Amino acid sequence: MIQFDSNIFPKTKGAYIIGGSIRDLILGRTPADYDIAVLGNPEKFANHVALKTNGRLVEMGKPGKMIIRVVTENNIIDISPVNGPTIEDDLNQRDFTINAMAYDLSTGAIIDVLGGLQDLEEKKVKMVSKQVFKKDPIRLLRAFRMGACLGFDIEPQTGSAIAREAMIIQEAAGERIRLELFKMFETHKSHYYLSQMAETGLLTSIFPELGKLRKCFQNRHHCYDVFEHSIKAYGHLEEILSNPNNFLPAGSHRGIAGIDRQKAILLKCAILLHDIGKPAAKSLDNSGHARFYGHARKGADMAKSISKRFKFATRERNFIDFIIRNHIRPLSLFSAQQNKTLTHKGLTRFFMKCKDNTPYLLLHTIADIKGKQDKVNAENKAFITFVKGMIDEYFAEFSPKSKTQPLITGHDLIEEFGLTPSPFFKKILSLAEEARMSNTIGSKPEALKLVKDFLKQQKKYQT
């Protein structure tokens, strides 16, 4: 039995709830919005709905393909003409069977001409016809996004059709691809569907840069080529993000559980692309071992181009760039710790550079290491333990302290030392803040002395 607020929609002959909204209603979900197809006069129906809901009317689309949107306090309702002489004709032009059902508002009957109800019961994403992907290539990706959102499997013939048509995804607008990817990455089991996308060739059709990672073999620290490593690292990251309490100390996993959902999506993008610079950076040393010097920089530059291709926002591009460009840095800190040269000030400097991105970069690092081999060896276990300790210190010490007031400000530099505002201010204040955050100093007089000594040293060098 379908449950919805019947007061919203009048019992109008020739008016139907269609698409994903009827699918969600059948599944017992509350739709985020409603799609209504109307035989006859959509404007009249829309005006009636707007009157009953105190909604606002917005006309969208091009002439001949006009959609009237009713925006209410709780819902968005899109009303359009039936596409064809009958509702059955309309349903036959849709993408997947579970989206090709209609609810007749006048009779309460479900119209299912393509077996959508059975596919819902069997949890399958099945194409309406072999032409659906040619009509709109974004449907190739939407199949996997819907599978991830609903927990459904791609029906075998549909999967085969996607494999045949994979390349035409490049005809879809970049922003539409980004939207579908983000919706898929937001789910907790997208790795399963990402792996299927890789098998069909759709993933490398979307990201041709990933195709070059296949058969790009690495060194003794890796048992996979770069492509398989990237997919496995993605899976480990998703598992950590979904169940942080299984991987991190209690204080840390509470912090991770509260991380920004949008940044978690972008972090998945970053780990998928983090090693795309390796083929271009690959070289062999005198012993014949593979080296990838500079791959993080090359990969970040390539990822920035990809982000522009898919119309990512500037802040989204910058976040992905930061993660990829810096994903080797935690390993450098670990090497310093192993050599007993890592200081608390050095760790603080890392936190200050990464700021709010610190936990994201460190989670990326753990997933990256776990994706190297089937079984984590002793060296990698030690590294993961080290990174977990950094995450714990970030949430327990650095983050709370960073929210407290600094010991001195630019005003103090003017009043105490007669300095005039300049870019040099930032260097001086960062020096004092680094000392405060690393517990080297703890009072304003100590901060002023630190600045005084620094200025003396600078003057000495200049003379």
C-alpha cells in the first residue's frame, strides 16, 4: 500500500506520480521530491497543487519541454506533460524498469508495463530497452549510482550493455557526471559498484587517466599494479569512514564520525586519483627497482585538470589537490620518527600546514598503506600505528588548542617593536604560534622575547 499525503494531489484523471518518487513510495521511503506526469493541462494541475499547498510556481526548461515546479514548505513537485499519447508510451521511454512505473491519482492503481515491481522485489537495476544509453549516456553511470543508493545489483544484460556502450559516457556533460559520482560516493558501499564500473570499462571511460595505471607495476612494497592498488585503497578508505570505531582510538573515532560529509566524498575522489601521476613519474634505479619521484606533484596537477573537466567548485578542486599533493608527507614524518629525528615542533608544523585537512590526509594515508598488500606487514603496521597516534594527538591536543587565542597579534608587533604591517607579519606570527602550539612557550612575555630574538637575528643577517 502506497502511503503519501493525499491532500497534496487532487484525484485527477490523467495525472500520475511517476519515476523515482513512485519507486520510493513503493519501497516505503519518503521521496525527496515528486514527479507528476499529466495528460491534458499540466498548468491547471500545477495551479491546483500550488493553491492546496501554498506553494510557489516556477517554470523550468525549454518550450515544448516545459516543467512546472511547485515549491512547498516540505516538498518539491515537478509537473510535466505525459511524454507520448498515453502514460504507457511515457513509461517505455524511461531509463530503468524500477523508474518506469506510475501511480494513477484518479484510481489509485499502479501501472507497471515493464516489470518494475518484480525488479524492485528482486533488487535489480534493469534497463528499459537497449536504446536507453544512446538516448542519454549519463544513464550508464546512473545505473551504478542507483545500485549503490538502493543496494541493488545491475541486471546481467544491463551490465553487458553498459560494457558495450561505456565510451559514450564521454558525451555526457561534466557536471552531470560529477553529480552522479558524488551521489554514489556518498553511500557506504560504493566500492562494490566502483569495482563493477572498472570491470565494464565505464570507470576508465570516465577517467581515461586511470587506464594508464593498469600494468604499471610497482616495487617490493606493493603486490598490485597501480590501478588495482587505487581501487583497493578506495575500499579501505570507505570502510574506515563507515566504521571509524573499528580502526581508531575512542577519542579519535568520535572526531572522525563528525567530519564533513562533503569532504568525505571528495576524499574518495582523491584516493581514487592519488597515484595517477605514477606512470609519468616512473623510473628504474641501478638495481632495476621502480621509483616514482615527484608522482604526488604530477598527480595533483592531473587531478586539477580532471576536476575542471567535471566542473568541480574551486574549493573542491583545492581540497583534492591538497590531499594528492601532500599524501607522501606522513610517510616522511614516520621516517623521521624511525630515525629519532622527529620533534614535537616538527609534528606541530605539519598540523599547522594541514589545518582542518589533517584528519582527512591521515585517513587517506592509512587507506593507502592498507591497499598495498593483502596482509599488512610489520613495517606497515608500525606506520599505521604511528598515523593513528597522530590522529589522536590532533583531536586531543592540537585541535582544541588551535581554537584558543594566540599569545600575540599584529597589534603587539606594531606597539612593542614599531613594525609596520607587511607580509613579514605573517612569518613572525606563525613563528610565535608554532612555538605556542608545540608548548615551547606559554605566555605573552615569552612570545615577545621570541620575536625580539628573531628580529635581532634577522638584523644580524642583514648587516
